[in-house]
Amino acid sequence: MSAKESLKQKAYYAIKEKIISCEYAPGAMLNEEALREELHVSRTPIRDALSRLEQEGLISILSKKGIEVSGLSINDINFIFEVRLLYEPYALLNYGSQIKDEVIYKYFDIFSAPAHAYSKDEYFRLDDAFHDTIVDAIQNPYLLRTYDWIHNQNLRFRVMTGQYVDYRLERTTQEHMKILTACLKHDWERAAKEMEAHLLASKNATFDLILNNKIAEIPRSK
């Protein structure tokens, strides 16, 4: 990788990480000059990074206004779950056999422990890795590319709502174990159904929180 490409990658990943972690909050306005000073790179890497991030739906470059971090509305959250419900059960049903048994056993051991055995951040990393493993079994690169787009939004959504989901952790662990038990039996149809049930439970819990005003909606800019 050339020095120029390295700087472009540095700028891209640094800004992306701050967006996903919500250090750059949804709806926040970014300034190109401030980004240059913060990251100690020239205009070209910053503009290249911003172009990529706009394509991924993480920012909007608004004429005469600046750079806005994309919001996450109720509709966006609904769309995220819609895509996950299409992809993740499908991945298990059609590509589950690609997942090695030792990988399934690894997650079985992890989620055999109670959720409180892990810190919240650690648990979320394990949860993300588990779902990523299932999706990564898909052999179709076009499907994977599309899923990557919503994955970043899902990570942001996780950060925004994480402080409110303690009561879901133990239930999530139980749901994971049902999925993994079916996987160990190579019963991919059952695994797909358990994944669908898990995602629907997560979606319902999320919207219960939103409707009870425990999570403030941050609308996407027009």
C-alpha cells in the first residue's frame, strides 16, 4: 500500500470509528478543516474518506451546509431489522453447513455462561462476532456487500441503545443457545427458525423501549 493510500485508509477508518461509536453523534455537523487538523492529514484523504462514508450512508454531504452524520429514525431501525430478518435465517438455512463444528462449539461454550459473566462491552463484542460468523458463511459476495451496509448502522444503533438493554441480555443468551443447539445437530431449518425468533424478540424489545420514550428518536435529515 502506498503512503497516499495509507493516509486515505487512516482517515476513513478514524472517522468511521467515531461515527459508529457515536463520538460523532447522529445529526452532528462535521467540518472538513477540523477533521484535517484532528487527524493530521491533508484535504485529499479527508475528502476520499468522506466520499466513501457518504456511499455507506453514514454521512450526508449537504450543499452550502456541511457534513452531517446520518441520523437513525424509527424507520431506519425498522429497516435494519427487516434486512437482518431476511439475511441471518437465510444464511443458516442455506450456508449453515459451511460453519465448522469447532466454531459452533466455541460459541456454545461462550453462551453457556450467564450474560453477567461478561462486561457489557465484552458481551456485545461476542454477540456481534456470533452474528458475523453466521453471515460470513454466505458464499455470495453480492449479499455480503449489501449486508455490510446495514451492519455499520446496526453497530451505531447498538451504541445508542446499549444502556437500556440489560434485561435482554439473559434472554438473548437463551435465544443464542437455542440457535447453537440446532446448529450442533445440523438442523439448519430449526436454526433458521430460532434465529428469526431471536431477531423478532430483539426488534419487539427495541420498539417497546422506543414507544415508552426510553430511547429518543433521532430523525434522519431530509
